[in-house]
Amino acid sequence: MQDIIIACAGTYGVELFNEITEINKKADRDNTPIPYRILGFLSDVKVDLSKRGIKADILGTVQDWIPKGEEKYVIGLSRPAQKKKVSDLLKRKGAKFENIVSVYSKVSQDIIMGEGCFITGGSFVSCGVRIGDFVNINGSMIYAGAQIGNYSTTTGFTVIEDARIGDGVFVGSKAVVINGCTVSDWANVSAGSVVTEDVRPGVTVFGMPAQEIG
Amino acid sequence: MKKLIIICDSNFALDVKLIVDSIQEYWQEQNWKLPYTFHGYVCADYAKLKLNDKVLPILGTAEEWSPQQDETFAMAIVDPTKKKYYVELLKEKGAHFEVLWAPWVLAPLTMKFEEGCIIAAHSIKEGAKIGPFVTMFHCMLGAATIGEYSSIMAFSNITTATLGSQIYVAPNSFVFERINISNNTTIGANSVVVKDIKASGYVSGIPARRVRKISEERK
């Protein structure tokens, strides 16, 4: 049984908590050993977890926490810059991270995934996909052959066809990235946009077809 | 036991292979026997299948392939005109195409799919009429009629429209009720179709209007 500590107790951390308990419930129903035990949350801000419907402890703050023992960490944040800050902090102190794949998603066996990723329910990840470290995939569809870099997030109902997505990219809801495009590092793809050409690094795009803003 | 061969021209072949694997898992759980096993890929002449420096088991090109008695085929080409070309090529040599019906589809029990369909939709309601060689990938249907050789891609919703043949519906699009769409149209990504489409061409936007394709505008 693997011990798990969730860093950051916002709404996304609560979602992580729920998905891990669903994984444990399913293992219980199938009569297989229960894989995870949640020790608690780390939070810099005072949070009342009973309001969110959860019973869990807050073990300390993210800044002062020192990892010890064999527990593994998951990061409850979705913005790429915030994820990078917290993961660098914890990595310097020697923490190790765990991949969480939801029970309601369909992920093939043939993919390469880094550490600290989280794939929520409703997503469909096909064969041959390469996913980096600390990537969040929230209910999106990723076709065969795509590549997603470190610290990126994709939100609900996005479709990523045969494309290359770099580090730290935030893809908004209902966006479509067409075959053969590259979205460079730290770009933002706004909600509802259709990306038909390559996107330069650090730029926000919007519309169909997607054009730079600002 | 027949050998299943997937005909492809892009990485979409691996998505179809994922469907085949999930069908095999489901049939094993129910203790049924699948009449075929996966054998390999046959790709079109112009395709260069390279997947993260991993080589797929490609058995040959589609133009030179001669189908044997113990082989069935699955059509993993998405573009409707190319689909029609390769289907007719292989049918002349006597090929037989398989229906792939994924286990997560919610469809009425009396539904029957014609030859060569790949059905991986979310839900299909009663009264839907689906022609041969239609690819449906993670979409939703009402009581629609879909012509042959069409492909409907991810997260799109066709409520009760009638589609003609050789239509490509790109991801995340929406078609209103009781709309007629003529043959050979492509509906662009993230578009909402509100009125009938009476001639073939390329349509996109909210609401959907006739548009020249971007690559043609550049020229």
C-alpha cells in the first residue's frame, strides 16, 4: 500500500482526493489489494476541508515540509507555472511523485508517461503517446502519436490530434489542435480555438482559425 | 480464425488498434470467442508511418496487397474520398471488411451495422440508419441517417440530421435537428450548423458559413 500526500488543498486537490478514493473503491470491489492510503494535505493557506465534503488532515505547509520515509506526492494544481514552482521546491528536498490515472478514463498500455501526472475521468489516451512530467489531462482526447511536454494541462473536451505540444502549455476547453501542428513552450491556447498552424513560444492564441492576441 | 489487417495512412491506425484491443478484452471477460486476431498493418503508398522512432509491423502497401481467403480488413483511413478509393481497390480483389463495434457504445440492441463500419461512438439512439464504411469516433447521434464512406470525429453531436455520403465532420462540431447535408461536404472543427447545406464544399464557423479553406487562400 503506497502512502500519498497531496500538495495544495484547493478545488483541484479535492478532485485528486476523490479520484484516489474511487480507485481504492474499485480495487475493493474487484477483491484486489487496495493500492493507496492518503495521509493528508499540505497547504500554505488555511482551508476548511469539511466544507468540501472531505475528512482529511492538513499536515503542514508546502514551504516548510521535509519529505521523509517512503511516501509519494501528487500536486493539486493545474496552472503550469504554479506546478513548476511547487514541484521544484519538493524535488529539491528529495520528494518522489506518483502517477494517478482515473478509473473512468481509457488509457492504453503503450504510452510513455513521466512522473506526477494526473489523468481524470472521461479522457481517452491512445497508443504511442508520449507524456512528460507533471501533466494534467482533464477529460480530453489525445490521438495516437501525440507528444505533450512537461507541466502542461489540457482541459475538458479538447481534442489533440497528431500534434506536438511543448512544456508549460495551457490548452483551454473545447479547443482542437489539428494534425501536424506544434504548439511551442509556455504558450496558451484559449477556449474554443482551432489551432491550424504552429504557435510561437509564450503567445496566447484565440479563434478559429487561431490567431495571436495582444 | 481469421487474420485482421488494418489499412491505414496515418497514426489513426493505432486508435483503431486500441478499439480492437478493447473489443478483445471485453469478449474474453464474457467468455465469447472472437472470430479474428490482429495480424498487422497495410499502409497506403504515400504514407510514411513513423511513430516516435518506433517501427510498426507494416506488411506491405495497399496497392500491391492481394487478399487471401483467411484475411479480414478494417478501414482506418479517415478522409472519405481516399477511403472510397481504397475500399473499391481491395473489393475488386475480393476482400471482406469487418465491423468493429467498441464495447463502450450505448446503442439499441436491435441495431445492425453494415459492412466495414468502425463504431466507437458514445451513444446512438433508436431510428438511426447508418450506411456502410462509416467511421464514428466518440460522437453522439440521435435518430440520424448517415450516408456511406462518412467519418464523424471526436465530441461532435449530430442530433437528427440527414447526412449524405462522403462527409467529414471534424471534432467538436454540432448539427441542429432535421437538417440536410449534401454529399462531399466537410464541416470544420468547432462549428455549429444551423441551416441546410445544399452544395458540396467546406463549411465552418458559428453559425456555419461557406468558407474557402485556409491553404487555398494563401495561394
